[in-house]
Amino acid sequence: MKSKYLLGVDIGTQGTKVVLFGEDGKNIMETFVSSKLIYLDDGGIEQDPENIYQSVIQGIRKTIEHSNINPKDILAVGMDGQMAGVMGIDEYFNPVGNYDSWLDNRCEAYMDEIRSFGEEKVIEITGAPISYAHGPKIIWRKNKKPKEYKKIKKFIMLTTYIAGKLVDMKCEDAYIDYTYLHFSGFGDVNKKEWSKELLNYFDVNIDKMPKICNPWDIVGEVSQKASQDSLLAEGTKIIAGCGDTAATILGAGGIHTSMAVDIAGTASVFACCTDKYLPDTQNKTLIFARSIIEGLWTPLAYVGGGGQCLAWYKDSIINQVGLTFDDLNEEASLVPAGSEGLLFIPHFSGRTCPNNPKIRGSWLHMNWSHTRGYLFRSIMESIAYEYKFYTNTLRSLNNLTNLNTIFGVGGGAKSTLFNEIKASVLDCDYIPMDRPDAATLACAVIAGYGVGIYKDIESTIKRFISIKEPISKNIAHNIIYNKHYQKYISNLKALENIY
């Protein structure tokens, strides 16, 4: 039988990863093409949608060229993308302005305006605390760039824009899949529909919202022009896709209740799975997101730029030619648990979960003995402390108490030391996944399900995933970290007063 293939595309903050998979889930070939962040004088962070599209096109083209397969044997393409950012298109599906990155916090002034509706009610409807996501960003655009806002016919995700370009989509067919709804600011995440109550209150026309669809829905076929540009065969099916966090949780095996996942990437995301919708109206910390799998929820919280803090320290503060993360991990492994009282605050743009713009990045309690190994370890420990805050919040909700094992994915999960710190702080076992392609694997499985080659998503993912040796907690370190965690939380609260 002739081999058939699927493409998984992960549209990230730093660039696009494209992976070619066989029907058996094996990684055949992968390519990464970088994209650019645009840093503006007013503090804004944007991306050019055309630059993103070219990164996808080039990635697909290189993957096909290097694999030497017949493009006609690629059955479908599934994509995931950045979640908390948003962009607009005009009536001809052309971008109106740039993509407003999830890292951009210019919308902060309008978050209080959304709170005027009633923060608890917003959380009940959307499933998410008010943060730097679509709702405030859309209201910011409406107030600060009224000409652009008027020209925008639909607010969409990057995945929609890329899919639309590949299939020559009409504006009226623009979509958002339900895994993004918690970030939309105007979506009723439980009902999977737009909230007329929220839209009317903030005077946002419902016509500017795209249709809501399933991640596995076929949204079109590759056009002649896109075929020439990407080397995909004309007529190849394009699947709606999903948010990158949703894809990663699925690709890490997040298919059943009481499972926890650490996504150790540019953002540090902690999530678990439950079959109940329990919006966090009391703590205003957890984001109740829909899983790709029907009937499953993935409550999560994250440190915006948590993993980026490690790269920032290595590249911007030390800036030593030839220095690797392995070198810094080795130095940090010689530092005692708790870094002898040194604390790092990883919130360079304000704390996201729960949202508090008054808390900013810093080191606290430094002394002359704190060398760079101490500073590096303290960054890792701070992210683990944030995760402990999230797990305590999870345990305060009904039926979310069984969190004994965490599965880890992303670049940070390659660090044995980082994993050991998280296991000891969180008092659990940590299991790194043996596949670095969790998100793209999920996209390929969703695409395969969409075109009918897999009977269901859950059993297929379960067949394809693999894990490394579990890392157990260090009991002595756990006792130390419990004390330092309390100091960390106390210092967070104190920082509010010096903003």
C-alpha cells in the first residue's frame, strides 16, 4: 500500500515548525523557519501577518523538498498557533494592521473597562480571568486605531489567516475554533457561541466575530497559487486547527481527567484535565479552556515569558560566546535548593495569572555569594513556585485533587535539573515526554481525524506518544522549598506596594 502523510504546522512566537508525519505517527522530516517580532516605540509588540505566512510557506516547501515525497501523498494539513493575540482582516481577507502579539500589553488600560461589566460574570461566561487577550486588545484597537477598527470585517487568529491564504478563503468564511474561545473576551465558552450580552455591553458588532468551528473541520483546499508557493498539491485538505497550548496538551497525552501537563516553552504553562466546567471566579487565576476532546476541559495558568526569562538571562545578561544552557544547568546544579534565599520574580510584563500589572520582574535578597549559577537556578525555582500556586488553586476546586504526576513537554523539559526542581516543589513525579513534536503531532492527528484516516483522536494519540524515565521528588528539597515558597508569595504581595 502506498504511504500517505500528514503535515503538522506549529505557528509560534519565534517562528514556524513544520513536521511531516507518516500515518503511523512517525516523524519523517521537520523544518523550522524563524519569524520576526516587531518592538514599537510605544511598548507594543506586533508581528507582520505576511511574514508569518511566508514562514509557513517556506517551512512547508523545505519539508517537502527535503523529504523527497510526492506532495499528492499528503492527505491534509493541520495547524496550531499563538492564542492570546488577535488580528483583523478586511472584506478581501487582507490584514488590517499587524497581528497584535500575545506579548503586547498596550491594552492594559482597557482591562478595567471590562471589569466594569463585573469580573466574576466575565469569568463565568468566558472561562478566563481578564488578561492581555482578545477582548482588551479589540477594545484598544477600537479606541486607539478607530480607522483600522472600522475597516476590520472580522477579528481572527493567525491560524485562520494562514489557512485562509492557503485556500483563498472569503471573509465571510473566516472562523475561530473553540479552543481559543476562553481568550476571546466575548465568547460563551460553555455554550460555544458568542455572548451577545458581552458584545452589546462593549459595543462590539457581532458581525466582526468569525464563525465558531471544530478543530478538525475541513476549511478548504489548497489553491493553485498556494500550491505553487508551498509545493503542496492543489486540492490538499486544510483543517481548521487549534490553539498551540491546546495542541501541546493533547500531544502530551492530555486525554483523561486528573492528568497534569507542564508546557515549558517561551511561556511556562501548567494545565490539568477535568470533565467539569468550574470557572475560577474566586481566585481569578485559572483559565478554563476547552480541550480539543469533546467533554474535556483543561484548566490552566501560565507565566507569560517564564521560559523566556532563562533565555534573557543567558543571552542578554551573561552574553558569553559559546555558553550553552547545559553549562548554566551544570552550574545551577551545584547551588543548594532554595538558592540560599535568593528569589527571582519572573513577571517582566506584570503577573498574568492572577492578573496583576503592579508585580514586575526582579531579584530579591541578593548577596555577594550569589554567582550566576545561583541567579539561573533562582529563575527556574520561581517558575516552580508559580506552578505550586496554580496547583494549590486547582486543589481548592472540586474534583481536581489528584495531581500526583506531571507530564512535561517543551524546551525546558529537556533540563533534568529544571524537572527535578518542579518535582520537588510540587511534591510529585515529573515525566518528560520523549517527543519534542507534541503540538505538531496533535495537529497531524486532528488533520487525520478530519479526513477520516483515524477513527478517533484519543486512542490515536495514546498510540503515538512515548515518555522518558520519571523523575521523583527530593524529599529533603521539598521541605526546603515549602519554606521558600511561603517567602516567595509574601514577597510577591510586598512588591505591589512599590509599583
